Amino acid sequence: MFLNQERVFPAKYNAGAWVLDTGATNHMTGCRDSLADLDETIQGAVRFGDGSTVKIQGVGVVTIAGKNQEHRVLTEVYFIPTLRCNIVSLGQLEEAGCRVEIDKGVLEVF
């Protein structure tokens, strides 16, 4: 089954928030200040489910705070300046060897 909703927006979007996405192939951010070790020689494009494309202007590393103030490092994060929402690819986490578990609305990444 494929569900494509054209206009889905988080009810309470805070700048710097990360959205978990089971369909995204890569982590992505539009916030240059979040990225460490940005390699701007890596270029390309991402195509979204609605057919639109955006330009990748580099790949870097992001550190985000998890629950209990532990920190997680996301590698191979696309820098897309026009992106208004940060995206965590659950598939990319699993490819990196993490176990992703969602139970009763609570997400755990091991």
C-alpha cells in the first residue's frame, strides 16, 4: 500500500526538530549550523514522493540530543538549504546497524 499525502505538516513544528521518516532514503537537514565536517563537493538531488526535487549541497555529520540527554551522531546527512524540516531516515539507521523499535508511540534506537 502506498500513501501519498501532499500537504502534511507537523502540528507543532519547532526549528531544529527532527521528523522520523520510514520512507526517506537518507537523513537530511536545511540547517548549515547543525552540520559538522560538511563536504560540499558532494552534490546531487533528492526526489520526494510528490515528484519534486531539491538540490543536495553537501554531506555532513549531525549530533542530536536523545532522551536522558544522551547524544546520537547521524552520519551521511544531506545538506539541502531549501529544506524546512530535518529528516531522520529510519532505514538509514537500520542500514548502519541500529535496531529501531516503536512501541505504543515510543521510539527506541539501539
